[in-house]
Amino acid sequence: MNLNEQLLQAFIQVIQSAKIYSLNHPQFAAVINQLWNSLTTYFSQKDKFILGLVDQELCLENQIFFDLSAKASSFVQFLKERGIEKIEFSAGLTLKELETFVTFLLNPQSKTEKDLNHQLKLLGVEHIQVGKLKASFTSSLSPMEKKAKFDSRYEAALHLATSGFEKIMIRQELKMVDLQFTALTLLESFSGNYLDLISPSRSNQETPSSTPHVINVAVLSMYIGSQLGWPKKVLIDLGVGALFHDLALLVEKKLLSKHKNFSAPPPDLLPAYYGASLLIPYLSELGPLPLVIAFESHLPYNLQAYPDRPPLRPPHPASQIVAISDAYDSLIHDQLVHNKFAPSKAISKLLHEKGKKYDPFILEKFVEIIGYWPLGCRIKLSNGWIAQVTKINSQFPAKPVVEIIHPPGPTRYLDLSQEKKLSIKLALYPAQSDFPQKH
């Protein structure tokens, strides 16, 4: 690996670490010192280090790093969201300036290029300049452009997750900060956008393909955790555990194909065992919670399915969030495949397992947050009107606040918990409604 690629990878890792750890955390200190050392070596040979973006590719000194760009698609998206297409580091840069610049980058910017560089100077950053993309305001994007931007983010997330899974499956070296950054990227990019994630174009197979399904479950789980007020570190652990909750089938097939005499765990524990076992080598770096989640998310709350085993404590609340999110996503997927989109029925099925498969308290909180009709869901009211869910009533999760889409007219909102004569008749299948989804 040449010095240019080392610098790019070191800078990417600094941004990943800064989004996960506090700036005084030893992990962040280690990676920023690594970047600093690489820059010091670089500046002994040249006066400037210019990182640029050409479309979706990372470049340095007229060299485009196609392979690295594919692996760092979320980092490219990170810069594009801030309207930055060029970062220029100059000789004389101090470690303090570098730390200040990283902090500056973490805050989304909406200023002109001139204002950005002026602000950097006010912060004492004299040896870094940025170039800003022209006209990069999301609010001016058309619906098709917004969809394209969302799809680009989704493809980047798929690549991140798939890359991590493949590395662990073949026992290739994987930095845990990459897994944690994947979870954080999912949280920041898709939290609250569940219906967009399960669009029919991504739900056209009889069985959920592993990667989109685990992404959905991770996003849904972290969203629930965030609404419960859990701290970011726990949310990241929740996301990592969710990402590994369903890798069992792939691992089982590989092991059984290679080892005919392989002694597998009991069938009902296969998913739990394999998902968790893959994380054991990383226990010291990740901590116990992701491993616990990956194992327990397939265990029932009451544990009555295991009478011959020693008494166990109930599954961790985080494990139950993943278990419920897993079941919910599978139920919704099945509905979409069979053109019977009815999210309220998915909730009813979950409630049927209350106290058996699922912790009553966690399940109730899930329903209060997601509702019988999730955010963005288009519904038909009992009077024939078409509306879209804009807010969940936690006290009345079956009666959300909706915005009337049809008949057309001035913007109108209805709180269905206050409407005695109106009720929801059905949910509209996402791809078949003639009325555009509002954002």
C-alpha cells in the first residue's frame, strides 16, 4: 500500500472513529495520531495533500482510487452531504488544527465555500481549506432526485454491511470500528424511514434476502432504542447485534458443506449460536452487548421451549427489541410479497405472543412507537378519503395523526383519536397508490 492510499484510509478511519467515540477516547486518539504521522511523512516530501471527489470516486494527485471508493461509499456520501468536493491540507498543519477540523466536519454545514473557510480560520485552522459543491440543498431536490439520493445511500449501506459479513465469514481481518460505523451510518441515514426501506422493489422474493432484512432489522431496532432514550453507544451496540442476528443460515450451509461430521447445536438454537459465535473473537473490542443480542434475539421471552436446560434469566431488553423488529419486518415482507399490506395485522400477531415470545413491556413500547400504521403509511379512511400517517399517538397507537392527501385542498391534519366518526379502513399497498407520498 503506497503512502497516498495509507493517508486516505487513515482519514476515513478518523472520521469513522470520531462519529462513534468522543474526541478524548483512546480509540480516537490512536487513529488521529496515525493520520498525523502519515501526514508528517507526506509533508516531508510535498507541501500539499489534496483529497478530492470526482463524482462518486476518491482521488489524490490525479490518481482515482476506484477500489477504495467502493469500500468507502459512506464516507464519500458524508462529504457530499456537506457539499465538500475538495479538502486541501498544507505543510505546517498542527495536530490541534487537525482535531479542530474533524470536529468541524461532524457538524453538517449549509454555508458557502467562502464562509466555510472563513469559519475554519476563526477556529484557528490555517492549514486546511475546503472546496464546496455548488447548489447542494436537499430542499430543492425533486421527488425523483430525493429517491435517487435515498437509493444511493441504501446501496452504500448494503455494500458496507455485505463487506463486513464477508470478511467475518472468511475470517478476514475486520476492524470493529468498521462494524460500529456501519451501524451508525444506518441509524443516521434511515432512522424513521422504515417504509422506504421495505419498498416493494426490495421485497419481491418469497424469503427476505439476508442483507436487506438485517439492515431493516438493525434500522428498526436502533430507531426503537433511540425513541426510548438510549445513549448512542448502546444504540450502536444494538445495531451491531442486530446486523449479526440472522447470519446463521449462511454459516450453517458453509460448515455443513465443508464438514460432513460437523456437530451442530440444537436446531432451535442454530440462528442464535452462529450469529453470536462470529462475534466472540471481537468481544474485547465490542464489549458483551452485541454478542448477547446476536444470541438472545432468537430466544423466547418465557424460555419455556427449553425445559431441560438450567434456569436462565429472561433475554436482555435489547435482545427483545431485535427479536420484535425481526418478526415485524418478516411479517411486513410477507404481506408485501402477497399483495396484502396490512401493518395493523402484523402488530396484532406480535401482540398474540405477548408474555410468551416477547417481553410485555418492550412489546408495548414497540407498538407505542411504531403504531398500528407506521409513519408515512398511506391509508384509506372510512369516509373514502386518502391520508398519510404523520404522527403516532403513543396513547392511542391505532389512531394516528394523518394528513389528508385526497380529496385535494389546503393542508389538513386529523387526529384520529379525536374523531369519533372516522376510522382507518385499510392501508394502501405502497406501489399501487395513485397518490404521491409526501415528505
